[in-house]
Amino acid sequence: MNTLPYNKADYTAPVYNTFREFTDGIGREYGDRPALSWFTRRQEEKTLTYLELIQQVTALRRSLYRRGLNQGAHVAILSENNAGWIIAFLAVTSCGCPAVCVDTEQSDESIRDMILRSDSQLLFLTPTYLSICMPLLDAGQLSRVVLIGGLASDERVESLDSLYEQGMVLNEQDEPPFQPTGDQTAEIVFTSGTTSQSKMVMLSQQAVMQNIREECQHIYFHRRMFSSLPFYHAYGLNCAVLNALLRGIHLYINGNLKTAMRDLHLAKVDSMLTVPLMIEALHNQMWLSAEKAGKADALRHAFKTASLYRKLHLPAKSKLLDQVREEIVGSLHLVASGGAHLSREIAQEFELLGIQVLQGYGITECAPLISVNCNYANKMGSVGLPMPSLELRLVDGEVCVRGPSVMQGYYKDPEQTAEALKDGWFSTGDLGYQDKDGFLYLTGRKKNLIVFKNGKKVSPERLEELISAIPMVKEVVVSGTANGAFADDVKLTASIYPDPQRIEGLSSYEILEHLQQEIDKINQSLPTYQQIQLVNIREKEFNKTATKKIKRYAN
């Protein structure tokens, strides 16, 4: 276990129970500190201080109230990541209204369905999505729309800037008279399910505040942090944006994955919250650069030497590793990863570069963080220690949790709520175990288990991790392919999407031959029933959820 010195002051945060307390508090506490920054197309840096951010939130909140927003009204936000999204969210939740976080990566029909199913009365959106939602206005299914950026060309559509201006001349007498309470719904977040229609998770004001505060007890993000995680997902919103604001961190946001790497380098941050896909992209870039420069063998040797020195608890200096780190991640020295499993081998190489990698685990229904490793206590391969207020138990290997950050239920779905919550316990569907120190390890998803006719069971996630270590493999899904008349008569099959940069110039036969040779090596270390028997090559990437998990049953 990697350990660092522990200073209690680094892992404490102010206590707020509602978003009104939160917005008032961070504005008062952090004032002129930079709060949010982003880069324009021309790579110009734009910044809002905490004082400026909360002034805009307050102006919008007062303006919304004066324009007739009632307490408890559902307000949807449909937008790319930007400062306007965050301002709208904080204004709405500090009014005591639930913010409906609409998934922008869905089809037009699904987006309209999310807005309708959530009973949203008001919608904040960017011009990108205006034409998609105009039919809802035309049909009277939405009462008002507010445009984030751009000019409103329809009298039924107002601009966010005009609401700011109206709110700036209002005073404290124009504040909503209703104060939100901890048990009121703050967020309605759609699950990024890999199989069925997304459910609408209701998270209370207190649940969100509790979860982000307890995240601070495990992770210290220093002063400058980067995140390109989507705000409509609980991971990107609560763990990145709200946690950063709670701690007074300078957060760099990115709304376009095409510019994420560019912005990461421009921001010169020390911390990043992300998903394994981005870490894997950085790792892949590192090795491709080394191969093209003819330094791959030297890099392998440098890692091997650094690993040996670390095991002996000796200081190690490597000009090559320092150079690689500067080229790939610049000033970055802390990465928190969640949303999917991260390979232990990749995490180890990042650690040898001087970048601490903290893996965590969460689920939307738990606001979302369940466990995470700590700067001062990090067990590689685990997903860390449970949040202090959460009870955790294992039922037939399944992780179940109970506590104040667990959801209120699924909106308008009492049957699914009753099935998911039994005596307050939420069944995650994830399989795992805890070690003697309380660290949680995940072994797979309950629904993904492959069951053979002899009764043996295989979690495909472990096999996928082994296959993902093959440099040519970019994505892989292991499944059971029917091999007879019965459902449990199956062959283990690996469906692989090869890395386009590594197969350039190779024929399909050469690609398959190379992958088969590598998988044969893996099979030699596995029991017969766990060995891969079929290999399929895919021509396109797998469909993914908001946190970049592969949708196993939608490909």
C-alpha cells in the first residue's frame, strides 16, 4: 500500500446541508479566488472568480423567482459542459427546485422523452439543442426555454444573459422566500444503464452535500484541477464540479473531447478527475511516442529500474521518465479515476512517472461515490475505502450499501424503487470483496457472469483486463457465445476493436494472427474453463455510456 504523510487540515471541508447554504458559503469563503476557467477556440483562457460566479448565480436565482419559478418546479438543463450549465444548476437548486440533468449524448427522441418524463417546466439549453426541443414548445409541453449562449430569435425563448441583467438590479427583497431543505430533491439524474431504458434517480440536497464533503476526507486535489467529465452525470457534476467548488479549488472545465488533451496541457493543472479511457489514451500516447522515437526499450528499462528502486524504498532519478512525464502530462501529479475499471499495470506505470493514481467506485443511485482510495492510503487494484457515513455489506458477493447519500428513489417509478431499496439497502449489482483493512475490490458485474453447464462461473471483466494489456487492443468485450442447444453451453469469445494506429498497413489475417498468438499466451496461465476459445475482430468502437463504459448488450 502506498502511503503519504497525513495532514488533517487537507482533508476537511465546510459543512453545508443545502445548495443555498453552499452557494452563499463558497462565495463568502473564497471571494476573489479563481473558480472556473476554460479555453476558447483560439486558446484564450476565460475565468470566473468565486465572487463573480456566485453573483451570477444569485442574479439568476432572483430573476427566475421574479419570473414565476415556483418552489419544487422541475428545471431541465441540456447543454455541453460550460460555465452557464453550472450557473443555471446552482441557481435552480439553491431555489429549492430539482435540476434535471439531461444526457446530451442520446438521440433527439430520447432527449425529448427525458424532458417529458421528468415533468420539466423550464429548460436551459444551448443553441445546439434548440431545434430538437422546439416541438415541445409548439405542443405546449414546455412553458419556457432559456438559451445558454447565442441570441434568442423566438419570443418564447429567453437568453441567459438577459436574465442575468434583470437579476443584477434586484436586491435581497427579491430573493425567493422559500429556503430549500436537506430532504428536498436537488438532482434528477438519468442512469447510464448499459442494457435498459435509463431510470430517473432522485438525489436529495443533503445526499449530495454529504457525498461531496466525504469525498474531501479521502482525496486532496491541491489547487488546480482539470475535468472533461459530462456535467449531466453524477460523477462529473458532484465528484468534480461541486467537490472542487466546496474546497475552493480552481477548476478547469472542458466541453469538447476533441480539445480535452489540448486543454489539459494548456491548464498546467496538478490534479485531474477522469475515466480510465482518458488515462488509457495518455498511456497509449506515451508508448506510441516512445516507439516512433526508437526509445521503447529504453523506456521499458527505465520503468523496470524505477520499480526495483521503489521496492527497495530507494530514491530513483530518471531523465527519461522525467522527460516522458513532461511531454505526456506536464505538471500533473494526481489522477482520480472512476466510472470503470483501470488496469493495474497502467496505474503502476503512472505511479513510476510520479503521478499518483487513486481509483474509486460509485453509482448514480449513491450520489455517486461509494468508495475511493486516499492520497495517504492507496491500495492499487482496489477501489478504496467506503465513505464514512455508508454502511457496506456483501450479500452473496454483491455490494450493498445504506446511508444518507443513497437516493430517494426513482422518479415516478415506485416498483423499481421498491425492488432497488430494501430497508434502505441499495443493491449495486457489482460483485466484490473487502480485505482485512476494509479496502473494497470489485470482481465484476453480477449480470455479466458467464455460467457454464458444469456450474462454473466466469467474470468477463478479469479476462478483459488481461486482453486489454495487449498493445494492439483498444477495446475488448468477453462474452459467452452459444455452442449448442442450451443457454449454458457456451464458448468464451473475445470481441476486439484493434487500435487503428497500431494496425496501419496490416491485413485482417495479420491482425487476427497476432492477436491469437497473444491470447494463446494468456490462455496458458488460465484454467481451461477460463480460456478464450474464439476471437472476433470489430471494425468500429463499441457503444458507450456517459462514463465511457462499454454497453455490452447494445453493440
